[in-house]
Amino acid sequence: MPRPFVSDCEGFHRRDFLKIGVGGLFGLTLPQLLRLEAQAAPQERRQRRANAVIMLWLGGGPSHQDIWDLKPDAPEGIRSLFKPIPTKADGMQICEHLPKTAQAADKITIVRSLYHSIPSHGPASVFMTTGNKPTPALDYPSMGSLTAKLLTTEKGIPPYVSFGDLRGDRGGIAGYLGTAYNPFIVENGGGRGNAFRVRGIQLPGGFTLDELEKRDKLFRRFDATFRSLEKSADLVEGLDTFHQQALEILRSDKTKKAFALEQEPPAVRERYGPTPFGQGALAARRLVEAGVRFVTISLGGWDTHRQNFDVLAKRLLPTLDQTLSALVEDLDARGLLETTIVYCAGEFGRTPKINKTAGRDHWARSMAVVLAGGGIQRGYVHGSTDAQGMAPATEPCTPDDVSATIFHCLGIDPHMELMTSTGRPIQLFREGRVIDKLLA
């Protein structure tokens, strides 16, 4: 079992890619959204191919030229020590340490021509998870928070769930949307058994729902008394909304059943892998079946400045191979892949040149990500890099382009505007363009 990843070379914890800030609570209201959806033309409604997204986050910056875009003809000191292997997708080759993913490759797309210009963990993670270049002037919401805002869910179902470590948690990820659109955070106790604990939607042992509701009524009386003294009204309203969601989930069995992995056959659980990452992905599949819109599962440790090849071959790639292939094939077998996008990404790639400690350093000028399902092409490689993997050679694209494409598949206009608490209109992905060649 892989050891937990604590931080990368900049002291940036794997949970910190979610720490984008807390802003105001404004934008379209739920009644407005429902009204707009009801009034949409039939042709517009048909454009939605996906209902949910499962994001596999590889924190630290995975080495694209050792995983998805090998360069066997590059000079020594640049080419990978790993060999490329054929896959079930014509013409697609990937790393030899991903044999199970190779057998599922006819269901995925690899984007090899992705790039940006931020080789620092924190800001690059913000760019990749929000689809917007970070700026001191505004905290952008994560894609998960945007789906929580813009896609409706059944009562009692959390719209956005994130599996991650809670130590030192300092805030939310909803940015200018406000705290109401933060994720429900899941603590994973090790992967086996019923080891999940969901912040805000589980009760302490011996504490009943009736007792909670009595205390809730009492707290609300105090809130009504002191609310006029609260300076941050937006924050309070957001927390109230989040709190109400938690109570609704507590009254519902759907979410609790989604986390009951013991209901799955043992063979299915083993197929995903006996790791927190693997069991989190299985829980993500069950959450999507229950109606959750966006789930993030993290596997850290990809900041391989030293011993890149040992770390990848012995620990990271076997874990990724087992879980990614299981998730894609399981979703497909259940008829869920057509309506669920799987997005596997990190914050940047790694240098083409191998350093003196057998590692690779930060490199944002070329990187690769994997997409599957929800209207994305199958068995497709998008774009290419030059002979040494230093930069895109064909079909260059950026993180906001990928985000815009995902939201297009979700039936959401990537350039629609939301309002900040100060009344400033903000496009979802101002510079992002839909990559038509990725679409099935």
C-alpha cells in the first residue's frame, strides 16, 4: 500500500489544491436555474452528454513522458527508462507499467498537447482545478463548486464530494461562489471496511438525529438573535445553506448507502485496489449512481525530483493502473460511462531532462491528461509534443480549454456569467474554448 503523501517540494499539501478561498454568495438562484432549464429549447437540452464528473487528481505533477507520452527515440538523459506498450486503441502506446489501462484504452482519450506557464504547485493546481489562471484580485471556484452551483441534485444528495486529508484545513474551495458550494469532505481511514467518515453528514456515536434536530432548533434561535451583529452576512448565509444540505443528507439513506462499500462483491472491491485511492474511486462510482455531480479523489506523491523511475514503477503507477482501469471499465459495464466524465490530471508535467538524482523537475510547458466518457471520444490521442517532449507540436491546448470542454459536455455554456458578491460579472472560463476534436 502506498505511503500517504504529505507535501511536495514547495510544502504544498495534496489537499491544498482545493484551497482556493471563500467569497460571497451570489449568482443565479436555484429557482432561476430551474426556470431557465425548463425554458431551454429541446435542442439545447439534448446537448448535455454528461451528468457527473469523477476527477482523479495526481498531486505533485506526474511525468507525462514516463506515463502517457513516451519518447523512445529521444537521446539518453531525456528518454524514459520505461518502454512503451501497445494498447487496445489503434496507434496509442502508453507506459509498460500500465498494462491494465492499456486494455481499457479503447475507452479513453489522452490529451498530449496540454500546456501552461505556471511551474509552481499551488498556482498551477488552481489553474487546473478551476479552469482559470489564478489572480490576486479574485478567488475562482473549483469546477466541482461550479457544478454544485449550476446543476441540480435530488434532495438529500450532496452535489460535490471530495476525498482528502482534513489536517490543517483552513477553508473552502468555492471562491467567489461562497461557502454554500464547498465540497462535502470525506476522510478515508485506510480503504478497507466501512472506513469513510464524511464531514458534516455523519453523527458521533450514540447521537441520534432527533437529538441533533432539537439542538439545531436551539442554535437557530441563537442565530436569529445575534445575526444582526454578524459582519460577514454572506459567509453566514453560505454556512446556513451548507448546514441545511447536511441535515437533508442525514435524513436520507441514499448517500449513506453509497459509502457502504461492504455491499459490493469482494471481487469488485479487490478490482479497484485495497488502497484509499482505489476504494475512494469505488465510492465515487457509487456516489455518481446516487446522483452526486462531482467527485474528486486524490493520489499524491508525483513530485518526483528524486528517484523518479523507482517511485513510479514500484508505487504510483501500479496503484494508478489498477484504479483507473477498474473505474473506466466498471462505469462502462454499468452503462454509466456515457454520462460520466472521468478526468485524470495533475498540476503540470516534468522536465524532459533527467536530473542528477534520477528525477525530473517541474515543467508546465508540456503535460498530458486523460479523459473518458460523457461525450468524450474513445480510443483517441489528441495532439502531440516535439521529439523530446518539451512543448506541443500539434493541437496545443490549455487547462481552461479542457475545462470549457468538460462543461460543454455537462450542457453548461463555458462562457456564461455568474455574479460576485460585489456585482461583478465573471465568465466561467473567460479564455477557454471547447476542443471540438475531443467530442464524440
